[in-house]
Amino acid sequence: MVQQATAAAAGSAGNDSLIRPVALAKWLLFVALLVVVMVAVGGITRVTESGLSITEWKPVTGALPPLTEAQWQAQFERYQEIGEYRQINGPAGMTLADYKFIFFWEWFHRLLGRVIGLAFALPFAWFWIRGAIPRGYKPRLFALLALGGLQGVFGWYMVRSGLSAEVTDVSHFWLSIHLLTAFLTLAGLVWTALDLMALARDRAARPARFGTMALIVSVILFVQLLLGAWVAGLNAGLASDSWPLMQERFFPEVDWSHGVGWAFTHEPFLLHFLHRWWAWIAVGALIVLAGTAKRGGNRPASVALHSAFGIQIILGIATVLTGVALWLAVLHQLVGALLVCATAWAAHAVGRRA
């Protein structure tokens, strides 16, 4: 009996020695960095109106761009069949060279998505085979992998919503689903990495608690991100180039003729107004979260969160005042991703304290 107990203890110690929380955390943070870059490239794709340049979804063979002039011409001809070309770019005199520019950004966006998928799936399989994943983390990692797969599916549904002769843009609903899924995945990657880092410091550490405060702040931030996605999808950022007033008024003229529900989901002036002023409600909630994290002993998370929403506000106002300048709009979306990371960090700090 004593020998059996000693052998069991030795086996348990051997298994524990294979666990690599720090390596897992670094891997997840690297994937999170790739997702941040992906969000920025998605912003470029959106602002340059490149999203509809590739009219097919080929997950494997689509990794290669056209390699001959004949292939380029075939791609361009397929693009010429949709409404964006017929109603906007065709009459504007788009050339094959112009088409190659927008094709590049959509192709690069999709290629980066494939890279992120491999950067997650391959190490995940390796860590699993090596027995390096701590108990209880496999389901969570599977969920993150599934979210990544859904992200690709949602991206295609978004593109498909704009591939007709009647419309000239993608559905802003599908765009918001696509973007918010990326943000949810990003938050999950950061949160899981932080749990693993805590586990590395203390093998008895339990995952942080997602409490009431984290839930309330997340809902408020979700609304702001949703409004931002709709503003981007409807080009509602162009509804006003002044701040704080719109059309020399605090509350702009809004078309209510299609009903209240339609106005709150489609009216550019109203959505622009809501996005710029709901931001201050989000700021208030984030200040409370940052303060709680700081009082709990995590000052870096508090500083990161204050910095992220402060820069985001400045970029948002600058984007409006410049009539949605491309790089400012992209930076606004990029810092939005960093804001999600900082919020997850602060909420995790509060959850660890609890």
C-alpha cells in the first residue's frame, strides 16, 4: 500500500511537471496580438471599401492571389457583376490597377485570418498531445477555437450580404456580428492568458470570477461597440464633421418616417449621435472598473484602461472632425481592440480580488 501510494504521488508529480501555464499564456497573448492586427486590417478593408472585392469563399485555394493577368481579369469580371461596381466604382472609371488595390486588402485580411487559425490550432494540438494543458482549460480553449471558426463563417456571410446587383455595401448587422465576435474572442484570449499566469504563480489559484461589475461594464461597452460597428457599416461617421454639435444642433434632424425601430437600427444621424454620447456612459463605467482594479492592487491595469479610453475618445473626435480620415478611422478601430484588452485585464483583476 505504501509503495502504491508513493508511485501514485510520483506519477502525479510527473504529470504536474508537464503543465506549462506560462507557455500557454504567452501563446494566447501572441494570438491576441494577431487578432488586434486583424482588427486593424479589417478597419483598413472597411474604410477603403475593399470588402466586396473577392466574391468567392475558398478557405484553402483562396490563400493564393491571382498569379496571371488572365486570373486577375477573371476576378475583376466577377467583381463587375455586383452592385458596388455597377453603381459606384464602374461609373467612377475603376481600372484593373484600382481593383488590385482593394483586392489586396481583402485578400490580406482573409490570409491573416487563416494565419490566426493555424497559430491557434497547431499549438493547441501540440500542447494537448504533450499533456501541457492544465485541468479545466481544454473546454475553454475549444470554445476559443470555435469562436475563431465562427469568425470566418460570419465574415463570409457579411461579404455575401453585399454580393448582389441591387446593394452597394455589406449588411451593417453582419458587420457588427463579425466585429463583435472578434472582440469577444480577443477578450477571451486575454482573460484565459491572465488566468494561466495566475496559475503559474500559484498552482492552487482558481480562475478569476466574472462578477456583477464586470458584467455591467461589459454590457455598456458592448452597446458602444455595437453602435460603432453600425456607424461604420452605414458610413454614418460622415453624418457630421463637427463636434460636439451636429448640423449646428445638439440633437440632429432624424428621419422617423420608417418607424422608431428602423431609426434606431438604420438612421445614420441618430446612430452617429448615440455613438458619440453613449461613449461618455461607457467612460463612466470604465472609470469605476479601473478604480476598483487599482484599489485591488492592480495599478497597471487601471493605467492601461484609462489610457485606452482616453486615446479612443481623442481619436473618435478627430475622426469626425477630419471627415473620417482613413488612418484616423483605422486607429480608432485599433484602439477599440486595445480597449477591449484593457477592459478584460481590469475586469480580471477585479475578479481575482473577489
